[in-house]
Amino acid sequence: MEQKMLTLEKFEEASEVVKRVASETKLVYSEYFSAQCGNKVFFKPENMQFTGAYKLRGAYYKMSTLSKEELEKGVITASAGNHAQGVAYAAKSFGAKATIVMPTTTPLMKVNRTKGYGAEVILHGDVYDEACDYALKLTEERGATFIHPFDDLTVATGQGTIAMEIFKELPLVDYILVPIGGGGLATGVSTLAKLLNPKIKVIGVEPAGANCMQESFREGKVVTLPSVSTIADGTAVKTPGSLLFPYLQQNLDDILTVDDVDLVVAFLDMVENHKMVVENSGLLTVAALKQLDVKNKKVVSILSGGNMDIITMSSVVQQGLIFRDRIFTVSVLLPDKPGELSRVADVIAKNSGNVIKLEHNQFVSINRSAAVELRITIEAFGTDHKLQILDALESGNYRPKLVRTNI
């Protein structure tokens, strides 16, 4: 069965099957990002999928190919995120028992959501690899079917249905940007895109701190990274899929990498300009837009998911405001006498700065008449405005010094 996958016939079959459960996420044109990069940018918002990510597609299609006996024995997988929810929901649709092994470090929200779809959740190991080893052991013991998060050609065919939908809406698409973790989504999308139009450029995007596919391409074989470090946890993969690798070598035109800082800023841009919550892995294709060395092309960025916990979200928003110079902290020294605080506040107010936090330290120096430290966290409109406020404080002889913002 696996060897006959990734054909146009199978992609068409998968598209019909997946329609039963997946939303046909309509393309969203982005005026903001189009203006930023000089191309016509469209988003494929899989963050709006029922389970919050594209993973439902591959899991559901895989289960549709299982026999009645196999479904009765149940399915098992290992995942800390979107694949877990995709498998759990798909299994519920087919009336099959799903067991999901998740690392013990998985956020409670993800555990509860997976349980909410009716799956049995087992917490095991500190990292995905340990959870996966245990899941494979259970699969053998129970005679169940293991559904790999990415290294499975049937699953990859299901993920490729995204490309079918893109073509229906935008037949003359020039570039498709696709996130890469293990490579399942990229395999399905790039293979189908090239079958439908060999001239299309499909570009994979990885986190700079987890560029396992880029390194594998350089070596011409699957390699394992010694470690990964990225806030894009959904694509923090050390070893890409070996079954998928030949397809990616053939169908991917390039691989770009994105730094965490760029993901943070992209999150802010998506929330402010599109009112959409997209998880860090889904933002890879947004952050990579500025790296495209082309103009006036029709570009589709696949937003792979939107499952982000609130704590992470608030942290990313704060960091994004800091990186964009929308929030900064400045230290000024002033004499310890009445009226000095209001004079500093007046300088900031006249330059339209908004004070959001004040820290007053009288013990910064022995000579209190010469030096009381005031740390002021200020909201600004951006870099130019920040520099304007700093210049005004400098002109007032407050000797402002920027300090690391911690809000």
C-alpha cells in the first residue's frame, strides 16, 4: 500500500476522504505582507482547522485505509502536539480506540484536549523520542497500528490535500512556502504541487535551531542533529523522515531557515494585521517571506497550526513589542529632591511616550542629592519614536541608559 502512495490518483482519493472532517480553509490575501515583500501573499490558514492544525488530514486519511480488523485493534501514536489531537479526533470518527503517548512535559491544555476527543493519554518520558519508543513497544504488545507523526507516505498523502485546495482557489500560484519538521506536510504538498504544475516553486522553511532537513540535503542523506533549540516546538525535530526524504530531494526547490526572533515579530504582525493566532511553527512561512528574492509573484504561505498555550502567547507578545521598540526601559539619574519625578514625566509626556512602569531606587549612590535612579518602562510607536524620547531625555540632562526590558 505504501509504495503506491503519492500518486495523483491517491491525492485525489485523499482529498475526497479528508473533506468529511477537515474544513476547506480558504486562502486569505494579505495586503500587509504583500506590501512588505513586493509579492501577492496569500495565507492557507490551517490554524483555523477544527483541531487547530493540518494534522487531522493525514491521520484521518491513514485511518480510512485501515481494515475493519485493524480499526478494532486500535491505533497508537506518540506526539506532544497537533498530531495527537489529529489522531484522537480521526479515531473517534472511525470508532477506533486511540492511545496517545505524550512526554511528561506536555502542557496540561494539550493533554486535556486530546483526552477530550476520547483518546487514552499515557504520559511517558521527558522528550518525544522517549515517548515514541514507548508507543512502539505498546503497538507491538497490543497488535495495534502505529500512526507516525510524519514518516508515513499515507499520512503525507493526506497532508498533501492542502495543495489540492490551494490549486482550486489559486491555479496560477507561483510559490508555495511550507513548514518542515519531520517533512510529512512538505512531502505531500511539494509532490502534489509538482504533479499538478512542475513549474511551481515549493520552498521548505525550518527553524534555524532545528534545521535537520537542510543539513540532510547538504549531506545527500538523512542526518540526525545533535540537539535542537527553537521556540517552534512543533517543528523541533532532530531526524527527518527517511521514507519521505527521496520525495523531498526531488520536489523541494529550496530550504530556508528562520531565527526565533523573526517568529516572535511575525506573531505580533499576524495578530495585529490579521487578528489570527498562529503557533510558532506555523509562522515559519510568514517570517521567511522577506527572504524570497523575487517580486510580483503569487505566493502562498501555509500556516500549519494555531495551538499555542496562553502563557507562551503572552510571552511572545511581550517579546515582540520589545523587538519592535514598542516597549523599552530606560534608566535616568536625578537629584533626590521634590519635583524631579514630575519634570521627567513631563519630558516623556511632551514627546507622547506612555509610562507603563516606574521603579525608584534611592540607594543607587551614597550621594543621594546627586543620584537617585529611576527606571521607566515606556510604550512607544516604534524605533523612531523611541529615539525621539531618548534624545529629549538627553537634552534634559537626564543621561538616559537603555536597560534590558523585563515586563
